[in-house]
Amino acid sequence: MSKLVKQIAKKHGVSPKQVEKDMKEAIRVAMLNRNSTPESKALWDKLSPDGKEPSIEEFIKFCQQQI
């Protein structure tokens, strides 16, 4: 995970902490819109059945499994 964050930070000229902050914010915004479509609700229900915000690692792992 750290390697990925560092690569993204380098590519965009920002710090790894900024990348993590932005990723957490994106996850938070997506969760706020989790019920916008039946498809997104179904995915979020699989990713976070308890309704808690997943960590960056959990989110990326889930995305990898979906691909």
C-alpha cells in the first residue's frame, strides 16, 4: 500500500500524506452517496455491511477483488 501511495504522490507532485488524505475524503464522499443507484448500494453493502467507513487498504482490496 505504501508503495502505491508513494507512486501516486510522486506522479502528482504531492506528499504521500496528501494522497492518503485525498483518498480518505473520496471514500467518505462516495459513502455519502452510497444509495444514489441500486448498483452502488449493492457494492457498498458488500464492502461495508456494517455501514462503517472502510480503510484505504480495505477499499483498494475490495476494488481489486471486483476486477
